[in-house]
Amino acid sequence: MKLSSGAIAVFLAAASGSCAGFSHSPAAFGVSSSVRTCDDVFRPHRIRSRSSALSVKKSPSAKKSSNVLKVSSAVIEERTALTDALDPSGELLESAVEAASLAAARDSASTYLSNYKGQSGASVIYSKLVEHGVTLVNGYSGGAVLPLLDQFHEKNPRHADVDTPPIRWITNSNENSAGHIAEGYAKSAPACPSDGRQPAGVVVATSGPGVTNLITPLQDAICDGVPMVVLCGQAATNAPLDAFQQAPAVALTTPCTKWSYQIRSAAEIPFVMDYAFFIARHGRPGPVFVDLPKDLQNQVIDDALIADFATTVPVKSDFKTDLAEDDGAIRFAPRTTDESGEARVREHVVHVGRPELGILFETQKNGRLAPVTDLDLGGQEGVYQMDHHVSQMIFKMDSTENARTGPLSDGSQMTSEIFDLIRNAEKPFIIAGQGCNDCPEDLLRFAEDMNIPVATTLHGLGCFDERHPLGLNMLGIYP
């Protein structure tokens, strides 16, 4: 049978994460939902940029190069059509191709943002909630978040010519209750039909006490691995210091979220919302916090804002991996290809998240970001990147730390080795963690086929019927 990564994770003391492992001297196996589980498994293929895409050195052929710099994105795929006669060393040509790649990426970002032209920041947020299948939002009102709350009202003009009803809004007794209810929704709601993953609980609240009242549910969600997207209003960017209900929301929520960010332009919102839902629901699930200054909720995305944003997005490269947080959450990263042992820029993709720890995406014309899965950023960021992409791979590391990999599929050699190891165990025992809540049928079938008893962790309760003959109930809470 074809086994999912969650099912294999069962007998590896599965938890709500992307990889698991067990040891058996002199070798150790592991199963991962990512291509890359540790730095030593694959040789890092770091991003390299030959030179700044916009700084082309002057040369005697600079006059000829003026036409090269106008090359369209199609030239990137037709590299052989350009001749080295333009520059005997080839450096000018490579700089021109890299510049064309970056220009194409900026054009693609502009096209992506044009899907939301004419909408305010608050309207874009609501549109993104609809795109991600959100049907229910819990929250509590406040002055700093009123522009967003208006989008939920049934009398809002956006709902006039739409057949589907507005997203259901539930006003809770306070923000703390809204957070815990969103947790419960994320745990118990049916999986999304589009990808089979649990939906993220969505919370909307105001600034100041609205944020601080959400700290407890956020901390609970990060500990339990519960997907949540929390959207809170904030004082306007032009408000004086210590303005009414102004609070350091990002600083307060960073320790208890997978990602916390304050919007700096309405043009960022489509990227940030796509990333927020992706990061909350992929890898080990968890909460994401987005801070929304009131003036940016009202800011309208127009041609000028799109052009200004697309032309100022910075570029990430190996030579500048310490981008300051002031550079925002979006940047371009060059995708390279190895030609004759030399890395050459093929195209630029979008890097979203923290400068040192983010996810790569490609912009799509339909207004969504598609994750890039075939580019390894190397180091800890490479681990983070690939931990969020399912690949059904197994790795085996022996006592000398030599590693080899293989597919997690029926009949593969490494899968057979894992089953042989289990069959030869004298007293096999399954410890099913929270991750097994996503695959209870696989867990049951595996336990019955292999005749192995099952105990669950506290968070794994419910993934295996405790009345089953193989059920051993819950393990102790404390070690």
C-alpha cells in the first residue's frame, strides 16, 4: 500500500511536525515530509548572484549593450540566441540576462498586484480570506480595525452582486475567547477539500488590549501546533508615539507565533496573506500574526502604488543574507542553473518571510503565490524551506554519518528496510502523537497489519480508538 508520511511517522513516535526518526545501532532511519531534513543530507546549493543585476560595468561595447539591457524576459529562455560577440568575456551578457530576469520578476509582481487594483488594504484582506476558503471568523471590534470589520457587513457594496453569503462573523465576549474558539475550530473543522489539511482558525481584533488579550491563545496554539491567522488593527503609521491603544504588537507576539509582521504598505498585503496561510498550515502548523495599521487598511492599491512597490523590492543573495528587517517581508531571490560548473541566474522568484528564514514562491496570474520546491537555499533556511514542502522521502544515516535517500513508496528498498527492522523488533511499540490526528485510518491499518500496540500522547488523544484491543490509552503527561 502507499503510505503517507503521517502513517510512517506513527511508529516513529509521531508528533505534529514534518519529520521523525528512530535509531537502531549502527544505523538510523528517518522519514520526512521534506526533501531535506538536515544540513548534511544534501550538499547545499546556495543562491549565487554573479553581480548586481542593475550595475553593469562600462566597457567599449557599452553602446551596443544598451539594446541588450532592453532584452525581454523571453531572452532568458533563449540564451543561446544571444552571442558572446557582444562582450568577449561574457560578463556583460550575463549581467544583461540577470537584469532581464529581475525586470521580468518585477513585471510578474506588478501583474500579481493588478488583481487587487482599486481595492483598499482592508478589501484585499477580505478577498484573500475568501480565496483561502475562510467561511468563519471570530473576533471583537475596536476602532483600529473598523475598516476591516466593514468588509464583513452584509450591506457592504462588495456583497451586492455576489451569490455567496459573506464570511460569517462571530463577535465573542472578548479577544481571549475569540482566540481559543478559533483554536477549537482549527482542531475540529473538516479538512479543506482542496489540499486535505486542517483549516486555519481566523481571529480579527483591535490594537492594544485586543492584542494583549490574544497572547494566551497564541501561546497555546504554538505549543499545540494549531494553525491560526490572527489579524489585529494598529494605530496609523503617522500617529504620534504612545497614541491611543498603540502597543508593540509584533514584539509581543513574535515569541508565540511562527511569524509576526506589521504591514508597511497595502501592496504587501496580498503577499503577506498568502504567506500567512501557507506558513500557518504547512510544516508544523502554528499561529501567524499580522499587524494592520489603520491608515494602510484604507490605502487603495493603484497603478502608482503598484509601480512604486514593484520597483523597490530588494534582492536577496548570498552576498547579502543579513537583510535588515526594515527591508520588509518581500524580496526577490535569484534561481540559478549550473552551466559548465558555473552558476548562472535563470530567473528570480519571490522570497517572503523573515530575511534569514523565509519561503520561496512564484507569482501566478490568478492572484495566488505558488511555492517553489526545487530550490535549496542552504543552511538552516534550506531546512526551514524544505520542512514546509511534502516530498515523501526517506533518509538513512549510518554511524559514520554517511547519508543516503530513497522514496517513501511501496516496494522501494529503503521502505523495505524499515519494515524489516520493525518485523525483527522483539517488542515494537507505537507512540502516536498529534500528527497522527491527520491520518487515523492509516494508523489503524498499520497497527492492525503489524499487530503492534498503540499508546497516544496527550495531544494525540482521539487518533486511535482506546477501546481497540491494541489500544494502551494515553502515556503520562510528564516524563
